[in-house]
Amino acid sequence: MTMAMSIAQFTFFSRATSSSFLNRTNARFNRFTFSTPFSTADATCTRKKNGRLPVLSALELGGVKIARDDVVRDDPTNNVPDSIFSKLGMQLHKRNQHPIGILKNAIYEYFDANYSNKFDKFDDLCPLVSVKQNFDDVLVPADHISRSYNDTYYVDSQTVLRCHTSAHQAELLRDGHTHFLVTGDVYRRDSIDSTHYPVFHQMEGFRVFSPEEWEASGLDGTSYAAGDLKKCLEGLARHLFGAVEMRWIDAYFPFTNPSFELEIYFQEKWMEVLGCGVTEQEILRNNGQLDSVAWAFGLGLERLAMVLFDIPDIRLFWSNDERFTSQVQLIDNFTNKKGMTSHCYRIAYRSMECSLTDEEINELQRKVREQVETKLNVELR
């Protein structure tokens, strides 16, 4: 694949930022997104006697040290290849300059601003979980297809790589957490193409209500929780995408009832943003939350990041190629006596599909300058 490149620079004085996350990121990140290179996996490698480097020999996640033999085992039920084990230490969601980390932090920003830091945040929980945690605790039926070896990575017959961040829901409830956000890498056996990858990232949100919170409203607990859930997630959608049209679709999930999907009208089509619902009472009763109601939501970070940052291929999230990871670079900044800050950025323009001509690059540069000036409310020079 041939990739043409052009380097351009421009300087602007910043005054203020615009309202939505999408507006704040589009001018800076549209098609030329990331400002610092990816690091390699957060793990150490040892050299074999034959001189070859093995796949990540050991790593530590969530305070738990994981060795390769803990995941890729000589067990008849084990179906985890080295290529999947090597992703365990990557933790893209913890890299603040990576699009997954940027999106995670934008969601954190919304909840911190609207719920006074009420939600506990977890992003380092160990991805090795029991079959009970992954399926039974969230009421996945015994005959559900997701339990099959064709769909899930099994370490052994009772241990899997989590298929969803909901695998931690029960343990957090038992530990007394009533408002929490869980972010992490999740694993599902899937064919790889531009929109599918066997490793991706999810965020789970959960909120528990006591009877005192809904009784004064005149509503039953389920109706109260459903109304609060929709209000919360509509606000999140506006925070990320701006003033978009939205609609709620009835859905089915084993662990919520009623269940919904939120869709937004974006780029001239309806797009599903997330799934959610009122938590099944059995889950709450099983984990010490008697007489309570709760809501939960789950969203895929890659899916939203691909739209927000205009990323054409999900495989690019895992790239270590600096031609992709370093396309926008702050090379100089200063603040003058009037209190105005000047930033000078260098941008590398490339196409994933064809060689760019000078005319095409100049047109991209013109559009970037227009968006930076109007959407970020800055003065170009």
C-alpha cells in the first residue's frame, strides 16, 4: 500500500473551547488523530536459549501477575493463542493520547461533571475471570451460544478471558459499590476485518437506587430507574456528539428488564450507541442489594471512536506505526503578555487508500484551518 505524506504547520492563539466532545476533537483529530506514539506492551520479555523472543512472558494486571502459562496452557479446553495473550498487556484504554483513552476520559469527564464524582472508576481489573463471573452472575442462559468454545476464549473449563466488562458487576456489588464505571479490554473469538477484531474495549456503567430515592417521585422503582437511565445517557450522547437527534429502541439482554438501545442520527444515518436497561432483581438479590433497583449500560469504545475520529479500520487501533500514531504534534507554544497562548502544530497528512496529490493535501489543510478557527474559537496566524 502506498501512502503519500505532506507535513504542514500552523500556529493559532487559543481563547476557548466549544461545547461537545465531538466539536473539541474534530478540528484536531479528524483523519489525523494522535499526538504521541504508542508504547509497547506493559510487560517484560525474556530471551529463550535459541535466541528468539517469546510472546510476553509475564505481565501484571489489576495487581495480579499473569504469566504466559496462566493463559496459554496445554489443556484440552484451552483455545487461547499467543496472538491473543500478547494483547493482554497493551491496555489501550489507559493511554491518554490513544483514541480509546481519549474517549474513556471524555466519558469520565461527563460523569464527574454531572454526578459530583459519585461514580467509582475501575480500569485495571484482571481480564481472567471465572465462567461463573462471565456468564452465571449476569444470568446468561446455560445454552447461550456465547458460552461455546467457538465464541469465547477458554483458559480451562472454568476460566475464560472476559467477554464483557459486566463480568465484574457481581463482585463490585458484593464489595459495596453502588455507582461504578468499569473499562477494560474484552475478548471474543471473531474473524478479523475492518470492523471486527477479537480484542476490543468496553465500558460498563452501573447505578443502584434505594427505596428512599424513588418513593418520593410517585413512580415505582423500575420506572424511576429507567427514566434516570435515559436522562443520563441522552446527556452522555450530547456530550460526545453534540445536539443530535436520538431515539430509544426496545431490546433484550439477559441481565436487564426492560432493556433498551440508544440510537442517534449521525452522518445522515441512524447509529446504535449503546445497550442498557434496568438490572434484573435476581442479580441485585444475589449480591446483597435487597429492596434496591439499578440500571446498567454497556458501550463499545472502538465503535464510537471509529465514528468520532473518522478511523476507517479497527485494526489501526493496534498499530505501532508512527506514521499513524504521530500525525499531529505540538512543536511550540508560548503565552504572551495579554494572556493569549500560542500553539504551533505539525500535521502529517496521509491516506490509507491511495497516494495523495499536492492539491488534495492543500484542500485538507484548508478545511483543517477553517474547522480549527470556527469550532475551537481560535485566531490563526
